Amino acid sequence: MTEASIADHGLIGDLQTAALVSTDGSVDWFCCPRFDSPSVFGALLDDERGGHFRVRPADRAYTTKQMYIPDTAILVTRFSTEAGAGEVVDFMPPTGREATGNHRLVRMLRCVRGSMTFEVDIAPRFDYGRRAHRTELTAQGAVFSTEALTLTLHPVREPDDARLAHVRVDEGDLRVTVELAAGDVRGVVLESGAAGPPREIRVAEFERLFDDTVAFWRSWLSRCTYSGRWRETLERSAITLKLMTYAPSGGLVAAPTTGLPEQVGGERNWDYRYTWVRDASFSVYALLRLGFVEESAQFSLWLRDRVEERAGGEGGPLNIMYRVDGSSDLKEDSLEHWSGYRGSRPVRVGNGAADQLQLDIYGEAADSIFFADARGLQVGHRGWSAIRELLDWLAAHWDQPEEGIWETRGGRQDFTYGRLMCWVAFDRGIRMAAARGRPAAVETWTAARDAIYEQIMEKGWDAERGAFVQHYGSSVLDSSLLRMSSVGFISPYDPMWASTLRAMDAELVTDSLVYRYDPGASPDGLRGSEGTFSLCSFTYVDALARAGRLDDARLAFEKMLTYANHVGLFSEEIALTGEQIGNFPQAFTHLALIDAAITLDQALDRAARK
């Protein structure tokens, strides 16, 4: 089992794949050539069989700190020993919009004071550790290869430099010792899809690569228009979301990891390396509020293409999730040979929920398109045709049981949140048709929208509990319904909504942290429990701010920020112990953080002007 916890990692990436680097200088997770490809380094899920790429001082008596170069996705891990101080600077130069197998994992070694000897340990385990590899050591570097993938190691050094001479191969793994004095810069570049054999890279070229990567991230971040109270926090979330976006398609992965547990030792271990329609739709709303127009436009085109692919097909115009290239083969399997994070098994790859019926995705998609259209990203003819197809299908299919937003495996229900978002889908479609003068079955859509409203008020409201409930016929609360006021279904000052918030305060909220629902009261087909869901905790802040409970909202928000890791990243959930659990970092959480901060900022500003 890996010694590093989930939160003991920073994220780097090149906009087609990503890597997690621990505070101990180890690349514990890296899939290549894409987010959803098999792993090469997977120590986070099995330290013995997963593989790693570790750089650390030879002197084991060291302390370590980790940070990002400001306004970038370049990660610095600093080590201090009695002999000196050094650092490992990790980054991946961004790729372009064309899908490629060429990716570079750059590890810059620097001694900043005294002297330091680094040990570099490269132990790849291709295809989740299922495929043996060959290691070839050359005068200029090394090559790790299988039939499917080749990784080339390029050393960074100066002519006649002997300080990378301590090299040995141990059962296919490479071990290198690098001795540095103050001011020295050396390193390695691990490259997939290299055009040629290993080559020595000079320090000047290495530093230009670093400078170019800094310039890329700072140029991109300069487009951010947010200048509120939590600017640094939101900018880190924006960079994190950009790192999880697959540039060739514009699809946002839910997380770059798989198998990290919602309960340590439990079975709630899912593969999140795919693009959910829901998550990516939320990204349009959050990123547009920060001023990132290009990413929002790219996802809108991605969504249009998905609808067009399913035109005339069975099962609805959308799947709930896709691979990063837009394909839909997500067959779920288990890696039986891996022990899992702290013994949490099974370790799943693929996702069996891909074929579920989740009606809320249509509302989230329509809402994001409506928001973008109103802010200058006007929907074209092909896009409007796709929206019409989507809503015409939904008009005939909204009134049926489904699996719901949380992808439960306990059977279909009439989930209130699913109905709520169907209402949103029709409402936004009607508004766009009117605003743009577009042809549409407005009477049919209006009848469906109004029927859903009446149904939710009749069947989704529990008068005895004084709250809207998870699904019809139950009395279970569900924090997904925190969005009821933000989507405009109900006034944030309506007594029914105030009563619902109070009920959630008493049952789902624990010191600002929010549970999705109570699995004991509403069985979801899985054993065990889970932590509080960080998306819901930030959505709770948003709901409180809209309801005028500003002191409660600000305190809950500030408390939530204390659960971020040392470089500002959030996983999916927070355990009872306060540690981060679930896949990491999670896009949903960072999207909700952005929305909560902006909503709270605006509410505080309005209050200050009164």
C-alpha cells in the first residue's frame, strides 16, 4: 500500500493526460496517452504492483514541502536535509488541440543551498501492471517499452558531466543517483511517442521548456475576470479544471483517477476518468462566470456532436458519460491483482453506470447552453436542431423512474431532482426559442414544464417533514435539491424552501459539511457508508447565500476551504476523520467552489451597499 494519502499529491498535466506527484517526490499516478488510458504509474492504488517514478534525497532524514509556481500548473516539491536544500520541479508542457501520443513528463532537479544527492527510481508498470516491459539502457538515456507503448528517458546535463553516471538497471527498473551542489540544475524528461532514441538535453533547453510552460499558464489565466474576495482560490480551481480538460474534444473528466474509495476499505470505488454530461455542463456555467469563453464554446460543440450521434437512435439522445474522445465504450471491470488504496477493493476500470437513465442531465445541458447563449455564445442552426431533438425526446419520456444523479444501483425511482432538471430543460428551451425566434414545439414543451411543476409540488413535497424529498413516496432528504432555488424553480425566500433548508440543516449538515443523503434511510444497492460530499457542501453555501443567510454562508464557505489540501485541491468527499477521500481532484467540487464563491461575493457586495 502507498504511504502517501490521497491529499498528499499535486496535479500536473498537458491537457490530454495528467499525473499526481506526492509530497515525497513520487509520481504515483499517470495514465498514457490519455486520461482514460491504462496507467503506467499506479502506486496510489498498489505500491508494490502499481509502479512509480520517485525522486527524493539519498539522505532519508529530510523534510518536504510542496507548492505551485504562482499562476501556473508547475509543481515544486522542496526537500531539506542537514547538508542542504533542493527541489524537484514537475510539469508537462501543454499539447495542442490535436490528439497525440507524444507526452513529456519533465522533472527538473535543483540544489538551492549546500549540496544534495537525489535518487531517481523509475519503475513503470504498464497496463495497470498487467503487461511486462523491456528496459534498454543506452549511452544517452533509456527506453521502457511494450508492444503498445514506449517511454523514452532523456537526461538533462551538460557536456562531460559525470554526475548522472551512477546508473543501474534492477529487474527492468532504472535507478539513477544525481549529485548536485548549490546552483546546479539537472533533470530528466520521460517522453511517450518520442520521434527518436534518447538524447541528452542541455540545461538551457530545459529552462526554455520551463519558461514556455510558465508563459502558457500565465497567459491563459490572464483571461480570468474574477477579482473578488477569494481570487487565488478560484484561480487555482480554474487551473485545476483546465488540467482536467481533454483539449482535442473539450471534454472535462470528472477526475483523473479511478478506484479511490468513498469509504476506506469499502466497495464504493469508481472510475471517474470520463466526461459526464452533467459535470461538463456545470463547467460551462462556472468557467463563463470567470471569463473563460473558449472552454465554454468548445464544450457546447462537444455536446452538440454527442446529440447528433444519437439522432434517431434508441435509448435517448444522450448517454450520461463518454470517453474523452466522445466514444461510449465504458465496460466496467475490476483489477483483481491490485490491493487498492489502503485495501479498498475492488479497483474498478470502466463504469457500469454509463448506460443508466438519468433524466437530470438534460436540464443541466440545456441550462449551460442557455447561459452561454445569453452571454454571446449564440447557438447556431445545427446546435438548435440538436436541442430540439433533445427536448422533443424528453417531452415523451420525462415521466418515468430513473437512476438519479447519484448513480445509485438500488433500482429506479421517481427522483425529485430528475424531475426538477427536466423542468429546467423545458424552461430554458422555451426561453431560447422566444429570445431567438427559433422554431420549436413550444406548446408541447410548455405543457410538459407546467405538468412537472405541479407534480413536484404535489408528490415531491412532504408536508409532514416540511421539505422537498429525494423521490416520490419517500421522506428521505437529498442535498441535490439544494439547487432548487438557484435554477429558479422556487424563490429562495419561499417558506417551503426555508423549511427545506432547515430540515437539511438538522439531518444532512454536520459543521458545514453536507452528506448527499442517508444510505441507511434510502438504500442505494451498495454496502457501507461514505463521507460528506464536497460538491454538496459548496452548493449548500450557494443556497444559504441566495436565501439571505450570509453569515451562515460565509462561515460554511471558509470552513470548507480548510479541507483543501496543501496546494488547494479537493477530492470528492471528506471522511469523518477530516481526510480527503474519493477520486482526486474532483471537477465537481472545484466547479461548485467557483459557483459558491461568486454567488457569495455578489450577495455580500449587495448587503454592503444597503
